[in-house]
Amino acid sequence: MPALRSDIVTLGAEAWLSTGRSVSINAFARRATGVASSDPRPGRLYNRPAYVVGSNNARGVELSVRQVSGRVTGSASYTLSRSEMDAVGMKYHASADRPHVFNTTVMVRATSALRAGAAFTAASGVPFTLTIATVEDCARSQTCDANQLPWVDAANDSRAPTYASLDLLADWSARFRGLDIGAYAQLRNALGRDNATIYTGEENAC
């Protein structure tokens, strides 16, 4: 396996807008060399090299605001970024490429004992390399050769739907005879979305 080397530059600034509220901006750039990656060249699925060696270039900027005191606390951030691979003379989206990411959290102290909160994340869909197994699907690809199925299409040229997740929280705590007691309930993915994060292939059959 190759030796991985990564060089990172970051620059950030933060300012307080008022008591308990701050805003910040952070920018970064990273270059990594010696990155082991799957072969990005379109072609037949079989008889491919186990990996190729390439480099990764990533850059981005994040804006965020936080409220850290008061009855209502929370944060919100937006990240604009790009992550690209360069291997065997080809440039393509890295598997971790998320051009747009939005995060927000909020916590409300309803009473001295009860708090309610929520966290929401939305992000660009994960890029993936399509594997083609049928002649019908092959006809929809510009690179596919129907005589060499199954076929690996252009590297990370497809992208899953937008990722979105909402989590909810209720937390109760009190003190009873010198003991701190509490209970909480969480609801993950309240929107019930099928958020794809890793592509493992798909096959439909009747």
C-alpha cells in the first residue's frame, strides 16, 4: 500500500454579535497524495487492478452561528465544499464529496425540568460509481460495452438523492431526596427518509 501524505491549510475568524451569540467563518484546503483508490476507468467489472494510487484535493468554506446561553440555545451552519480525486490521468468526484451541507440544532428549556430539542441535517447526495449488469441499462450509458457486462461506469459519475435527517429529543430531569434523576426520549430520522450513504448495487427482479 502507498504511504499517505496530507497537507492542510485552515483559516478562520469568530466574532460575538451579542451576549451568548457568535458567528464564525472557516475556510480550508487539503491535498493528499498516495491515496489508494478503486480504478476509475470505465470497463468490465472483472480483471481490474485491486487499487490505483492517486491524489485528493479538497477545499471549502463554512459559515456558522451559535446561541450558547438563554432559554433557547442552538446553532446553524452551512458548508460549501468540493473534493476531487486525480488518478491514472482522470479527475472525478471523491467518495466524500458533499458540495452542500446544512446543519442546525435547537434546544428549548420549556420548564426548569423539561427540555425539548431537534437536530436537522441536509446534504448533497453521496457520489457513486454505477455498476451495470443488463443490456437495457447499458444502452443508457455513453461508455458501456454490452459485450463486456457486467460493466463499471464512469467513476462517481452518479449521485444519490439529497440526504436529509431530522432527530427529536425530550429530556426531563429533577432532584429527589438528594438524588438526580432523569429520563429522555429520542426519535431518530423523524422524516422517515431512506438516506443512502454507501452504494452497494441494486438488482430488480420480477
